[in-house]
Amino acid sequence: MNWHVTIHAKAQKNIAKLPGRVQKTLAFLLREIEINGPARGNWPNYGKLGKDKYHCHLKKGQPTYVAVWQVIDKEIRLVEVTYAGTHEKAPY
């Protein structure tokens, strides 16, 4: 059974401002989360930020872009992306 991935409204606004290449990378990440679940240890600089909250880098260099997501409900397999943007403004 696949996971359902939603994107927080504030994150949706940030995603629209990201470079096209980073948007494609994020889309690939979201598809991987849908298929394989929220723990994505195969992504660069992946890390657990707390109970059921994760992040990884979408693009290294200057600027570095990151994504942050959290598990909302394990039973119905719901994950929400709470942030996508530059590393400097990341909520961690």
C-alpha cells in the first residue's frame, strides 16, 4: 500500500519559486516517499529531525535547497511536506 503525500500551503508557495531542476528533484522525492515510505536514507544529507519528522537536501552548493516532511498518520499512511526551500530558512 502506498503513502499519501500532501503539501502544506506555505510549502506550496515556496515550491513555485524554486528553480525548475529543484522542482523536478522534489517531485522525484515525493514519488519515492509515496512508494517506499517517509524514511529516505538513500538521499543526500538525509536525517531524522525528531519523532516522525525528516529532511534531505534537494541540491547541494550555493544555495542549498532542502525538503522537510513529517508523518501525520501512520495508520492511513499520510505524509505532509512542511517546507521546501533554501537551507538558510529551513525550520530546524
